[in-house]
Amino acid sequence: MNIIISRELSIPIYMQITQQIREAIFNGELPAGYRLLPERKLAEQLGVNRSTVLNAYVELKSEGLIESFVGKGTVVLPLNSADAPAASTQLPGYSTPPWRQLFSERSFSAGDPLIRDLLSLSKRNDSISFSVALPDPGPKLTVKLREQLQLLMQEKSDSLWKHTATEGIHSLREAICMWMEKRGIHAAAEEVLILSGSQQGIDLLTRVFIDPGDIIFVEEPSYFSAMQSFRSAGARLMGIPADTDGQMRLDILESMLAKYHPKLIYVLPTFQNPSGLVMNQDVRERLLELAYRYKTIIVEDDPYCDLRYSGHHVPPIHAMDRHDHVIYLSTFSKLIGSGLRMGWLSAPKSVIRQLAIAKQMADLHTSTLSQFLMERMIRSGLLEEHLNDMRNRYHRRKQLMVAALHKYEVPGMTWQEPEGGVFIWCRMPAGLNANELMLRAADRGVDYLPGNPFFAQVPQTAYVRLNFSCAEEDSIDEGIRRFVLAVHDTMDARRYHQTGNRTEGLDPII
Amino acid sequence: MNIIISRELSIPIYMQITQQIREAIFNGELPAGYRLLPERKLAEQLGVNRSTVLNAYVELKSEGLIESFVGKGTVVLPLNSADAPAASTQLPGYSTPPWRQLFSERSFSAGDPLIRDLLSLSKRNDSISFSVALPDPGPKLTVKLREQLQLLMQEKSDSLWKHTATEGIHSLREAICMWMEKRGIHAAAEEVLILSGSQQGIDLLTRVFIDPGDIIFVEEPSYFSAMQSFRSAGARLMGIPADTDGQMRLDILESMLAKYHPKLIYVLPTFQNPSGLVMNQDVRERLLELAYRYKTIIVEDDPYCDLRYSGHHVPPIHAMDRHDHVIYLSTFSKLIGSGLRMGWLSAPKSVIRQLAIAKQMADLHTSTLSQFLMERMIRSGLLEEHLNDMRNRYHRRKQLMVAALHKYEVPGMTWQEPEGGVFIWCRMPAGLNANELMLRAADRGVDYLPGNPFFAQVPQTAYVRLNFSCAEEDSIDEGIRRFVLAVHDTMDARRYHQTGNRTEGLDPII
């Protein structure tokens, strides 16, 4: 077979190899039993690192398409039962099912697992991570949580392990209303649904609101994981662009509203993922007014509201809403830890009811212990105390990253300093491919997320999302140094490609 | 409007009232602002209890269709924004969105919330409950869990709150393999997916395998909650009947396999929900053989495997499978408590991988603390110890229920004594409607589940599912006494209907 790789594509090379071998297996070009080239040999032929081929083979193995046998090498497995050799442990004539052909269409429609693949790539060495936005709550929190858990075990004893209502424990729902008051939101406990993490909120909204073909407006860029969920239900995503200050273009929004009548407008107005920016109060008000006028719903995803380090609090759109047009999502995962699996959603009662029916089918209810623990953290004031500590630490990390970005300046790279949240969003110098950069950064020992999965329509490879909340303080400067070195590596390689005598990015191979 | 109620229908009367008022609101017969009759008055007109009408109004309120105002009574709310009155807190011209019209088709396709409605009905008094199959693990377990949690807090400290892999913590997956060994199943950790409760397993299987129109075979009867999930994805369910011993009719299965090529066969072979019966080893083997021959997948749902009180262990179908045709689901919810939200699934690696992608979209991963705690419970041997205790208590409760059913014998009612699990499944005397019985049982202060939602195709109203694991030992005899009284009430009322001079079940009312 011919494997053709292109270094100009936005797809990492190991994935290009994976895709082409996979296709050759599916179309019968590589039949069951076919022996693939050893990794080292294929790597030589393709002029790539051995680890790149290794990655491709690992991927194909995990898909059940190939397998390595001692003494025999790596061979193609039978695709479906008709071709299966009768192994000694199997009854003659029978074989394992052709799983891939049994999976639903929906299970393939979520989009490509690019980010997961890229992350697994970056986990191989002692790299400095600016990629995943997991919280780093600090050692003091552990002590607080332990104390509260002790008290809980004394007070609640066996009710910690019991069933709760699908909507959540009522007293926790009340405590969350108190918490939302600080953000300017007035809601009743019955307007709150407890979630097993805010990802579940996205998932339930997808189930309850999205029929195939429904249109959803998102900011451009927007949170890729939410877009992935919407897409998996067959939604059509349309991105609303921003002006040069990162503010949503309301003129474009309005003309698109008039034309497309979306089911939902999904926004992250505060310290957006990925841009880190805040939507102005004025834009929020006008966006809400447009939602009223065009009778559409706003889904406001607000995980970072409490992480402001400078400037003034801008109330959530939900707080301004007088006609119940906003469904509000938030989470404790970004404050305490993802392990807790606790988020919430605030919406009118009739919406909560429909979402609760969907939640009942999804997981019955959220972990009882997590619910009780979070209630105690809010009511005791410990969550607020912890937040002050966390904000100080995150603020320092942000300042360190900003300082490093100034210190190792890249000509042509632009970014805006955020007032809170956990991201800095960089636009790379013209012509630099952020996915290629990703691989070079991995070589240099630093990882981040490339910007393209954050775009709803045409992927833009000019952006990079840097997270500053997870890396240790004393590694941030070094991480940015490595990142900037990788930028230079990539620009140098590009010049080589442009001036060299190789066929531009096309390497035909046996 | 005319409200017509029928006492012969399988639908409780309050739901009949709800449905008709709802329809009248939707078709405009009852416009916004229309004042409904006071509960007492409507109850008089219909010749029903006031609480029946109260229930109907509560339902309609929760759907956002009506509202009660002091001094004004109960009025119909505006259905959609165009009709909405401008309340003083609202901007002129705007109103709340017509939510019901925005919900997806899928969100209505799960089937009716009958059971939820019936349960809320039964929760109003101090009734003895034979309905929901929640575990009653006993006081000793609480102490064990507390000790393990203490140890966990010392050992794991802050990792209790951190992110885990979507597939689950690897050492827990290994511990679950050890646990499955006791059941005769040999699996590797990579063939195990940790679930946030086994309901999530059903949900993920639905996402990954079901396209609209796919056919799923289920036992007749089968677990209604699984059927509800399958239906919500547009699956077509077909029930495979049982012979008089409760064993699946394999001859019928085979002819249906040849004709319909189902995507999955969903079975609960051990202490089935609702029948409490066990599929013979011979039937299991032949079922598996048919799955091989017709290249279809068996989903084996096995929550009650460890709850055997007499007779011999029959290995799960998964344990007999030599060609990876079985996806196996189980849970700790029935042993420890639903609050933990922990179940697992065992399947070939390629299936685990696809399910993990779906799980990532559903809730990222399962509660970290629940995972660590469960691992400790298995590895320390405490789970096994607890199970012995639990089996003793459940066994006693089963014996008490069996004794009471003999003592208060109902002529014509038949049932089979189960060797384990938590259910006794009763076939009622000919002509007795189990849903009507349900309401009369609620009046007598006992609740159970009616059998009809457990049938995939034609609902059968002749069955009743009694759960014996939740009620206190000293209340079981009294509960069965009340149940049998309700049976007599219903039979008496039926005779009245048949011999009385009222129009048979039809009561036209203004």
C-alpha cells in the first residue's frame, strides 16, 4: 500500500498513518493475516520518528484492527466473522462479532477524538502541561474536605449511601441558591438541578432540546466538548464571530437569528473557554434582548465565574433575565476537583422537570456523599475561604505566564491578558500551523491545546490555548520558554519546506 | 369540557383527568386565564376522591400548564408567548418561552412516567412499601464503610478529589475482575468499564448500539427502565415469551432471530426483574449458541447474582461465552446503596473503548471517592462479609413474605417462590386489574409495582411485583394482609360495577 503523509495538514502524522491503514483494512486492500512492516522499517520508509509509527499501531490495536504476536510480527485481524480463522479456543464456525459494524451512527458522529489523541501523545514524557484545565486547589483544601467528611460521617451516618431524588438533595439545592445569590442570581431550590458534573448538564440539554437538524449558535471560538455533544445529537452548529476586542458581533447575530431561528444560543460569557475573555455587560443585555425578540433560548455556561483576579464582577446573563430565557450551568469541579462530579443547572421549573426525566435515564441521581459534602462546604463558609486562597494562587500563576510571554516574545504572536479564569488564548504568527507546533512542543517537553477544535465551522489553525492553573509556579517560565522554542523550530522547518527541494508535503511510499 | 373517566382502564383515574385537561389546554378548548373548577367541586361531579383531583392538578401545575392564585382559584396559564399577559415584572411584549414546544422529540419518546407518578401517589401516607427495590444493607455496613473511608482519607488524601480516567481507576477495575472470578467470569481490567450506576450502562449501550428502528429482543416480562432507555433512542422492542416454568421459549426466539435480526438480546438471567426467576444453565447455553449462530449480541444485566439464598449458583452467560458475544452489566447499588452510584460493565476491549467515548460525553468519569471506597471494600474482604449478613436478612424477609402469602391466600392468585433476588411476581386472579388494585392498595396503606410496564409489547394488567428486601421484618405480614384486603376490595368493586346500574365505567361530566 501507499502511505502518503503531509506535514502541512492539520492532522498529526501518526493519525495520517492510522487513517490510511484503517481504510486499507476496511476496503480489503490489507486482508486478515496481512503482516504489516515492523515499526522501525515503516518509520524509515516514511522518514518519520519510530514513535510516530508506534503511536499509529497502538491506535489500530486499540481499535481491534491489528495485533502483534511474538515471532510473527504485527498482522491485520479479521474484520468480520465470515473471514475469521477458527482459533483453538473457539467453536468451529463461530467468531467474535464485527463490533465496529454494530455501533450506532450516533456513536461516530461526535467528531474526531483529536484532543484525546493529542493528550495521550503528550503524556509520554515529563512535559510541562498547559493543556487540560483541571483545578489545582492546593493542599489546604484537602484538610478542609477531610474535616467536613468526618463531621458528615458522624451526622449523616447511613444516609450517605442512600438514594436521593433525581433532582438532588433539597437542602443542597437551597445552598446552591445562596451561592448563586453572590453572583447576582435569584433562584428557588426547585429551579436547580444537581448534576454529576457540568458535562452532564451539556449532555442532558442535548437530549432534551436537540432534534437532528436543529441549529445551535455558538461563539466563535467556543468550548469544543459542548460542541461535540451537540453534534453527536445531529445539531448544526453556527459560529457567531467576535470583533477585535473579542466581543460578539451582535449585528451578525441578529441577521442570523432572523434567518436561522436557532433552538439555542450557547455562550460562555465569563472568562470564556478558550479565549479567557469576558462579555461586556452591555453586550450581555443586548444579547438577552435579542433572545427575547427572536424567542430563542440562551444556554449560559459559567464554570469560571468565581475565578476573577482583577476588574469588576459582571453579573451572569441569568441574573439579568426577566423572562426565563436563560438556562444556567455551573460546576464545583473547577473549584474543588473533578473527582467530586458535581455541577448544577438553574432553569425554570418546567425545564428542570424535563431534564430530571432525562437524568433519571442517564444515572438516576448524583453521588449522595458528594452532594452532602458540597452542601457542608457552602454552608460552613469554607468554600468561600478556599476560593480566596485559590484566586491568589491562580492569579500568581497568571502573572508568571504573562511575564514569561513578554520575556520570550514571539514576533507576530498576539494575545490579551485575561482578568480571571484559567486560559490565555494566543494567535500565532501568520502561516504557523498550531497542530504541527503541537508535535514540536511535545518534543520540547511542553503541551497545550491547539485552537482548531474550538471553532464551530472552519477550523482555524492559527490559535493556541494555554492553561495557567495546573502547572507548578516554578515551571511556568520554563514551559513558556520551551513553547517559544517550539514555535521557532516550527518556523524554521517551514522555511526549510518552502526552500528545500522536496515535493511539498507529499511523500509517496510503498 | 367533558371529562370522561373509566374505572376499567389500566390508567389511574387522576391520570385520566390530567390527560384530558392537558389535551383541552393544548387544543385551545381551555384558553389561558380559564378558571378550572375547585378540586372539591370537580371531585363531586366526577364521583371521585378529592385527592384524585388534587393529584391531577398537582401534575398539571408541575407541567406549567395551570397555576393556583389566592382569591382567583386555579387558572390555565398561557401556552405560548403570543398569548402571554405582560406581567408587571416583564418587559412589555415579551414572555417566557413556550418550553414544551422546544423540547426534542426524543425527550418525549421514553414512554410515560407511569411508575414515577404511581410512586409519588404511594408516598403520601405511612404505607408499607413493596415497590422500589432499593437495598436495605443494615446497620453493620455503615460502620464498615465509615472505617474504610477513614483509612482512605489517610492513605489517599488529596487524590480522592482528583480526576480519574473515564474508564475508571485501574486498580478498581482489577479488583472487579477478582470479584467477577467468584461468579465464574474471567476478564482483564481493560475489559471493564466503571459506571456511575448500572443505569448508566444501559444508557451508554443505548447510545453506542441503537440507531432508530433497531430491533431489541427482551424477555417478556423485562426490566421497564432498560426498555424505557431503548425506546427513547427509537428502538423497536420485541418480547420473547416464557414457558410455564418461566424459561425463555427458545423455539420462538430462534424463529424470531431468523426473521428480525435484532441488534441486541437483553436478558436478566439471574433472579430476574420482575419475575425473580433464574434461567436454567441449559437455556443459557442454548441462548448463547443462538447468539453465535445468528451473529447477535447478548446484553446480560446481572444486578442480583450475589443474592442467592438457596439452590446452586448458575454461572452468568458471560462466563460461558467463548466468542465475545456477551456484554455484561452489574452493580454495587444493590449491595451497598444507590447513593454510591457505582456499577460496571464487562465487554471486549473494542466495545469498552467506544463506550468510554460515550461516557466521556455523559459525565467524564465516575466519582473518585466512590471508586476508591469500593476498591477497598472488595480487597479487604468486607464486601463478602457484608454480603453474608445481607443474604441472611433478605432470606428471612423472603420467608416472611412467602409465609404471609400462604396465610392470606387469594384464590386464583399464582406465584413461584424465588431462590434469591428481591422479588415475588404474582399473577392475579382472572379479570382483576392490577392498576385499579394499585389505587385500592394505596388506600389500604401498602404499595407495590403493577406488572404492565414490564411488558415490551401488549401491557398485561394481570401481574404484580412485590419486593421483599426493603420492608421491615415485622411489617411484612401486615403489608401482605393489607395487600390481600385491597385485592378483595377490588374484586368486590368489580362485582358492583358488573351488577350495578351505572353506565359501565363511563361518566360524562361537564
